[in-house]
Amino acid sequence: MSGRTNAVPFDSKEYWEDRFAQEEPFDWLLTWDSIQLFLQPYLSSKEHILHLGCGNSLLALQMADCGYKNIVNVDYSANVIEKMKELTNKAKQSSIEALGGSTTVTPYSDLVWITADCIHDLSSVRPYGSAPGGCYPLVIEKSLTDCIACGDDDKLTRQRQLAQQVASVQPPGGYFISISFSKERQSFYPYHLTEKIPVLVPQVNDKPGAPEIYYYLYILQKKEDDGEGYLV
Ligand SMILES: C[S@@+](CC[C@H](N)C(=O)[O-])C[C@H]1O[C@@H](n2cnc3c(N)ncnc32)[C@H](O)[C@@H]1O
């Protein structure tokens, strides 16, 4: 899912909205189970996590099951955000029933779902009640950058815009975790590439000797201020 001549228009909002009108929850690339061990060193159950291009992935609900409650989920497809709100409400209801109705607090109570374009208006997306800028020590995306790359130009303008937008909501030192098909990734300003983790994808019915397939976890870190107004 890269380059500018895709048969499938992954960079088109209409494409995603049409798809989400019919599709059941689905996770691209990797599921929470297959990545949680790699991500745990970067995650905090107390701080707000921003999840970009969430689609109808179960990632946030499964993370909430594991104690990561403050997750703000963003997608530009309004219909998928509505569907995910409904799914979250059902999960809350089942959880309350399972506890015999004795509480209204569930693992999903603090999940937030917001419609926004990640390369144009992320600065408006912040946890309720918090000040603008620097409020997400951790941002995660799974295959959003792959989509953004689809409509990109030779200067990689869209990927640079995404990095700038993400930077506008992260403090210096904050981590941006990007999960991707792509085995190559530039780190766009103002981020350093800290780590690249290949994750082997199990293939069902593979013939002996078939090539191994990997997806990649890119751990990027926002540059720190050197005290003289420069990010290093
Ligand atoms: C390949 S899907 C991945 C969905 C989900 N993260 C997963 O792993 O299953 C890409 C998602 O990014 C969303 N998307 C693409 N461009 C976007 C943009 N500029 N702003 C917000 N969401 C975007 C699409 O609507 C879609 O939900």
C-alpha cells in the first residue's frame, strides 16, 4: 500500500466510508495480541493515548481490556466513528450486566471517538478539559501512514504534514508508534527513529520454504528542546 498508482484508492475518504458502511470490525496488519509485548515499554495506563486512523479496529477496546483506558480514537470517516461509539456502548452494557449492574464504571468508560482529519486538524483533538498542545505522550497508528503514503507526492508532503500534526499534540520526548506494511520509513521532522521492530506474520497453509512475511513497528520519538529554542 504505497506509491501513487494504486488500483484501490486507499487515500480516498469516500472509499473508506463506503467500505465502513458494510464492513464488520476488522484489524489491518496486526492485532493487539501480537504487538502488546513490544509496545508495553512505551505505554502508560494513566496517560492519554491518541490512536489515529482507528477505522473499525478492535485495538482500543482490547487495550482497554488490558487496563489502558484513556484512549482517544480518531478517524476522518464519520460513519466508522459512529459505529465504534455504538460498539463501545454495547461493550459497556455487557460489562455492566456481567457485574450484576453494581457499577456503571467499565474498562470502556474513558474511550473517546472523534471524527477528524489527521493531516489537517489534529490540534483540535485533545482530551476533554486539557490545554492545547503537548497532551499526548503516546500516539499510535496502524496502517494510517500506509494510506497517507498512497496519495503522496515526491516530496512526501502528506507524510510530513502528518508528522507535523502529530508533533503539535505531543510533548518533547513523546513517542509516536507507527505500525506498517512498509519495510522502509523515513523519520520526518521533528522525530527521531528510535527503534524498528519486525513482526513475523504467521502464514496459514504456507508451503515449506515459502518466504517469511513481516510487518513493522516503528518507534519514533519527538525531539527535545535544547534550551535555546532548537529541537535536537
Ligand atoms: C488501513 S485502515 C487501518 C484501520 C485501523 N487502524 C486498523 O489497523 O485496522 C486506514 C484508516 O485510516 C483512516 N484514514 C485515512 N486517511 C486519514 C486521514 N487523513 N485522517 C484520518 N483518518 C484517515 C481510514 O478511514 C481508515 O480507517
